[in-house]
Amino acid sequence: MKLTDLRGILQYIPQFREKTFIIGVDGAIVTDENFANILLDVAVLRSLSIRVVLVHGASAQIKALAEEQKVKPSNLDGAGITDAETLQLALTAANRLTHEILEGLSANDLRAAYSNAIIAHPMGIIQGTDQLFTGKVERVDTELLQTLLNQGIIPVVPPLGFDGDGKTYRVNSDSVAVALGDALKATKLIFITAQDGLRYNDQIIRQMLVVELQKLLQQNGASFAPDMVSKAQHAVSACLAGVQRVHIINGRVDEGLLAEVFSNEGIGTLIYANEYQQIRPAKKKDIRAIQMLTKKAVESDELVKRTRAHIEKSLADYYIFEIDKNPVACVALHAYPELGKGELACLYVNPSHENQGIGRKLIQFIENKTRELGLTELITLSTQAFTYFQSKGGFVEGIPDDLPPGRREKYEQSGRHSKVLVKKLKV
């Protein structure tokens, strides 16, 4: 994403202003050289009136401290038994990291505070084994955090929890982030890791509905990268708790946080709690988006050029496929009711969203619309994508005589020699 392209950012500001983002950063990323850039990205978020809470892990630092002191920690990620020695390592590591984060935020003129907002209780005895100083989030002091956020202060939350007696427990940072997202009614939870996102069977997941992720975890959780299973599980927990969007990105990618938040394609994995895609009728304000979407296809002679006046004249025929209120594809249906025919036209999907089934969804949508109008035949013209329409849409090659007379005349005048494709529909 080009930061100079402010239009790309401005379109998101109304929906994000005064909303809360929980950013969970793995300990390995806090000490990475790119972390300074992440804090710059946080400064941009704050300048746009987005409320930010930072949560950090400490497993990488605990491992390094243990090697330095020649001791063996009882667990690294806060999800197993925490003995007294490991708790001390966790306290030392967490305090160092929190201090580094506060320093970095100060360098960007951002006010921040370390809080004891996580109230925890002992995990207890699980399957006969005492988890000792491993804790579980009991509740979040939302009043304290909201007070800080209302004052423009970024709360920095370590992977530690405190009980009513002043005892400290080690808590898994992913579970802390989920608890904060739930308590603060966050719009987004962003996990910043050392990986590009969630991988399943070594294939990166770009976006997935939470119920689908939940099903994969239940059926074959071993197919996820071992060090990312926690992120997958907590992404599910966050969505089920009411956080609409969970992002998992690589913290070593420069400008990655902004690219994930302020672009349709993002850089990592997006898990969403509801169907965030929709097809809707185009509006007058969408005309420019349709022209911009199809510009490259027009230049490559894949689509015919449509002027603003042409689109506006038949605007009721156009539909937009949008993701989080941003157009990523378009299509049109021109009806010839006297002949019982409809024409599927101007189908185009932004290259950033190819191979995600969007084209097929739009074809199916137009088919359904055609049936609703009582039409029995769908036609389309194509110079370069005819094999796609045949294999994915079930069209067969027709002849120019299949076109309505007026459309046949325009076809002859264009000189494009497009293939005519036809599909018979059952109403």
C-alpha cells in the first residue's frame, strides 16, 4: 500500500473512527528491528481517532533468559504449568518488554500506561496436575481501560494477571487479547506474529468465516502450523465473543499493519464473524469505482469501454460485490423481456481478489436475477474469458443470431468479434 494514496485510507476512516482495536504482539516481534515501524503505524491509527490497546507476549524473551541463566522453564507460552522459577523469568521478561514498548510509544509522542487491568485467578488443577502460577483471565477492569482510552492514552498490557490478594499469575497473551476484545467491544483484534498468517496444509488462508475455521480445527487441527494453532483457536474464541474481525499478520513486513487495516486484500489472514461480503445494486457514487475497477480490462481489450454517461443511463442494471463496504467486483444484467433473454455483462473481479470464487458468485447471482425476471435464456459476450464462462458458468458457444436484434447490430458495429455464449435457464 502506498501511504501517499490517502484516498485508500480515507474511505475507512468513518467506519473506524472512535472504534477500538486490540493489537496483540508476539514477544519476538517487539525486539525485531521492524517494531519501530509498527509503532509508527500505531501512531497513524491514533491520529485517525482509532482507540488502540497493545498486548504483548514474552515467550521468546523467557526462552532467552532461561538459556542465559541455564535453567529450564516449565513452559514458554503461558499455556502449561508455571513454576516459581518460570514465573520470575516471565516477570523479568514482561517488564523489560513493557518498558521497551513504552519507550517506543514515547518516541512517537504517544501517551501510554502500563495497567493492572487483567484480574486473574489460578488455572488450578487440570487432570490431576496443579498448574501452579499459570493463571486464567477472570475479568477485565474495563472502567480503568476506558478511562485511559478516553484520555487518549494507549494501555499496554503484559501477559500477566493479578488477583485480589496481589498475587501475580502468568497468562497466555492470546487469551488476554481475546478477553480485552470481548470486554471493550473491539472492532478488530490484530495478532502480529513472525508468520505470514494461518497456514492449513501448508497453504496460507487469506480469509475465512469463523465457523469454517472452527470446523477445520475440530476435524484436523494438526494440519495447522504448530506455532500458529493458538492464534487459530483464539481467533475463533474472539469472533464467538463478538469481535467481528480477527487479523493475523507478519510483524516483519514494513507498513504491514496499515496495509492490513486500510486495504481490501491485506497481507495476512482475516477471520470474520459474519458474511462480510455482499452483492448490492450499484449507486450513482459507484460509477467511478466501476470505471476504475474495469480500467485494466478495458486497456487489455478484455472488456468494452463504458463511459460514465453510458453506465449512468443503465445504472439499474449494475451490481457491486463489496467487502467491508469496498467494491472489489462488478457485473451487469441487461434484460430483453420481449425475447425472454438476459445479457450478463461487465463481469470483472479486482486481481487482488481473484481465485476466491467471486466471479462464480456473481454469475450465479445474475442467473438468479434472470430467473426472477421470468427470462429463460442468459447470454454473454467474451473475447478472452470464454473458457471461464464455459467451465465455471455452464455456458455453451452460440452464434450471433442468438443475440437480440438491437444487440446484434451493436455487436457487428464493434468489430470485436467476441464469442457469443448462451445458457438455457429453467424458471
